[in-house]
Amino acid sequence: MDAEKKLADKMGVSYKINQCLIDGFNINYLVAGEGEPLLLIHGANIGWGMWYLNIPELSKKYKVIALDLPGAGVSDSLDFKNIDLEKIFVQLIENFLHFLEVDNIRVVGHSFGGWIAMKLAIVSKINIKKIVLSDSLGFSTSIPASQWPATVGALAKFISKTFFRATRSNMDRFLSSAFYSKTSVSELFYQYYFESLLGSDMRHPLLFFNGLSSFLRMRKELDLRSSLSLIKQPVLVVWGSEDKNVVYKNSKDFFKLIPNHKVEIIKEAGHVPSLEKSNLFNSLVLNFFQD
């Protein structure tokens, strides 16, 4: 993927992009920096590239490992319909870390990646030091009304093949909807995401979202409220004040269920503050990890 290399080169740091076979999936991942390991888990089906503005700073202190989950980036595609979320994503990452012989890690997870990070803390045997959750799933099953059509499988499939096909302009609109400022993200990132969707109809973001949802709500497996007390690690919750995708007011009352947590709200940022306000996001993460 040409845009992936350009995005990686744009970071201005030394890096390696590798592939490995985990649980039957070819997994693509980037490694940058040296030191204690820091795992970055992206949201949706965006791929490791969503961290391209964060890796340069984070890799000054840590060995950053940023992977493409199945169905994202350059990793293998999968059919998101009726998948076992814990087996496909949580167990896969645990096995991925075993493959890399990595333990005693810090984790940053965005959106669905935040859910994965919390599940790793709850069910895996990986030793996790600290966790940063950015606009994370797991605190509510609510879905904004604008996203309800994607919760109906037949409708989501129809829309993805008709008036919201995976064209560059449509996918630009999809990404833009996650941002507070439409001009805060580079054209290269938009191209990177578009290229990652090519070659498989299964990679359409509406099909990914449908795989996470039931009728008008998130799947019940994504509701972690009854298990949050089991997370013993220090957790930093970061949220964009203008997030319309995972709405802060629907989640905020449940952060307190995590015994050791703190919350930071990033103003004038939407669903992906790590991209829109990367300098502030990087500072918050590094300060939290070094406390």
C-alpha cells in the first residue's frame, strides 16, 4: 500500500513494518523506538496509521508497537458478521504479544481498540502496567440515531453497495464525520484509509460497524460496565469534547467503575483527539505513563 509507506516516512523516525501469522490471520504491524513496550490499538477499521502523529513522540520514550487488526490496514480481511469479538480480537492480540515475546506493557486503545484494551486487562494473562482509553467503547450500548441504519445488516450491506460505496469521496466524508475540524487531518491520511479498503467489499466501514451492533444498539458483549471493577491498572480516559460518534454524556457516569482512573477532556476535538489535537494528546499520554 503506497500511502502506508508515505505515511510511515512522514513520521520522520526510524521504523520497521513487519507481518506475522496469528490465529490464521496475516497481521501487519509497525515498530518504532526502543525501551519498554507500548501497544497502540486503533479504532474501527482504520489501521495503525491513525497513530502517525503520535508515534514520533511516543517512540522517544518507548518501543511502540502499532498493529492493523484483522479487517484493517494491510492485515487480512474478515467477515465482520456474527464474529466472536473476544476470540477474533482480544485473544488474537494476546497471541500476537506472545509471538513478539512482549509483556509488561502499556496500552493505548481508541474506540473499539479501547474496548479491546479493557478486555485484555480483564481476561488476559498479559501483564499490563497502565492503560489509556481514547473515546472508548465499553461504557454504554447507546448509538447515535444517525448511525441506526448501519445496525440493520441488510440495510448496511445495501447502503455499502449503492449510494455509499467505498469511493474516495464517500470515505472522505465518513472519516470527516469523526472530526470536529474537517481540515485538521492531512490528505495523505485520507488516502491511506481509502487504499486500505481496496480489494475487498468486506472492508467497508458500515459492515464493520454492523458487526459491532445489534438492532439500534451496540452488541451486549461491548458493555463492560459489570466488569470494570476488575481493571486494577491505572487508567487514563481521554475524550474529545465534540465526539458525536461515542457521546461523552452516555459514558461519563461509568468511568468511576474503574477503581483507579482519571479523566481528561480535550476541547475542540471529535472522536479522534489523537489526530486532531496530537500534541496535547501525546503530552497527556506521556505524563500519565511516566507518573
